[in-house]
Amino acid sequence: AQSVTQPDIHITVSEGASLELRCNYSYGATPYLFWYVQSPGQGLQLLLKYFSGDTLVQGIKGFEAEFKRSQSSFNLRKPSVHWSDAAEYFCAVGVYGGSQGNLIFGKGTKLSVKP
Amino acid sequence: ETGVTQTPRHLVMGMTNKKSLKCEQHLGHNAMYWYKQSAKKPLELMFVYNFKEQTENNSVPSRFSPECPNSSHLFLHLHTLQPEDSALYLCASSQGYQDEAFFGQGTRLTVV
């Protein structure tokens, strides 16, 4: 069965520090992978997605993610975190041929940013 | 503003009430989705509509009844809910089945 694991429930980083959020997936075929961000009281916003091709994907707000098939991972990174990045981040895998609305989500990682 | 509007933003209802959640998208999309976001659980896909036809129903209890009268509107009718149904209900839409999904801000539902 398809699944997504985000091992870190809560991460705190200092403003200006680098960030890496982990995501591991289990999927029998070539995965379609996504990272979403959710600010308090808001819906989800797509940060980036991987379908095929270059394994390093650039997204909005300075985020990037790297697909590593051998590790079944799709970790999210940002070189320098801003206070406005404090939010909850969700990794997701698309199923059924890549439908971008039919997603299996991880439980999320809450990011706090220290001044 | 993502183009997907959900109303109401907050709803408190008793277990014997009947209420409806509304989702409207102004993006010209053909696929619409209902998700449930509970505390400490992953987001769960509930229903999928593609061109007004329901294509997915992920074993959702019958006390949740979706309706998609046209490609721009999606409803979730609620009746005799349980306290464990309290959650954030998110609507999303995409141009087609293979296109990026845009989410609404959600309706925070509390069942008392």
C-alpha cells in the first residue's frame, strides 16, 4: 500500500539557518511527489512537485527538493529560513496515474522559526 | 486567494443537526475533491468528482453525502455526525485529473 512518512513532527530552526524536512514514501511504481505548505487557518499551497526528469526540483519561496529513488526519499530544503516560513509542511504522493488531487499525505512537519 | 472558496469557515453543529459545506471554484476546473484533516492524522481524501461525476469514494460513512451540481460547485451534506467527525474539511480543484490541485481555506467543523 502507498504511504508517506514524515519522521519529524516538529522542527525548530533559527532564522537564517538552513532547513531540511524529511519525507519517505512507499509506492510500487514511479511516484509523483509533492510538497505543500499550510499556514495556520489556511488551506494548502503547493511548493513544488516531481513527476520525472531532473531529480532536483525547484519550487516557490526558495524551496527545493531532491528525489532519491534508492532511498525512497523526497526531502525538502531551504538554504536560509525566514520567519514567514513558520508553518506546517506536508509531503504527498500522487496515485492513480498522477492525479494531482488524489493524494496520499504524510502527517506533516510543523516548522517553528526562532528569531 | 487561491480561487477556491469554502463556506462557512467555521461551523458548530449538534449530532442531530443537518448542515452543508459549500465549495466554489472560479478557476474553470473540471475536477473537485473533499479532504478531511483531523488532528494528528494525515489528510484523508474523501471524495473525487471529475466532470460532475463521482469517481472516488474512500469508504466514507453515509452520514457524509457529497453533491456536485456543476463543475464550479461542490457540497458536502452532513447529518447525524459524531464528535469524532470534528475536523478541518478542505476542498480542492484541478483543471484535469493530472493537473495541479488548488485548495480552499477549509471549513473548521466542530460536532457537539
